[in-house]
Amino acid sequence: MAHEFESAPALEMLVTRLGEMEVVLGASAAVRLGAVRAHLQRAVALRADGALPDAAAAIRRAMEELATLVSDVDPREGVLMRAVVERFNAALLRAEPTELERTADLMRERSGAIKVPKKP
């Protein structure tokens, strides 16, 4: 069961941009962002070793941590993030790479990692 849903460069970029979130969210977010960073770094290493299911599980744990952090800042956004995490988990269990990619794109969009042009 291959999980080719996330490129290593995208994960690495997300890891490097977590510092920006700490600046915005403040020092109180540092511990949870550190946990997110650790899970994502583990995912990058696991992916490089070819352990794709384990890498996907590490990404899921990072997403869960991020959803908890978001819930602390904005409970309504936290609910949405938790729904996205559940969607990701379900797609992971069903080994649906297309849905995994869509969910990862949604997470990147919601986190601000990618900008989505607004419709006029």
C-alpha cells in the first residue's frame, strides 16, 4: 500500500515555516509547534527510508497536534481542522492517494502555506 501523497520538499517547507506560526501565535504555542515539527521531521526521515505508511502516520500525528493548537486559538477553526484530520485518517485507512492529496492541499491552504487566489 503506497502513500505517494506528499512530496518531501513540501514537508520540509512546512517544517521550516512553523517558525512563522510561532511568531504569530506567540511563545505559548512553542511546545505544541515543537511537537508538530518533530512529527514532520520524523515523517521526512521515514519517507526517505521508504516507510511510507509510517511516514503517513507521523504526518497524521502532526496534523492532530496542529488541530489542537488551532482549537486553542480559534475553536471554530479547530473543529474544521479536526474534520480535515479525520478525513485524512479515513483516506489513509482506505489507501486513497487522491483523497490524501486533496486533504493535504486543504491543510496547506488552511495553514496559509499556499495562497489560494480569491474569486472576484
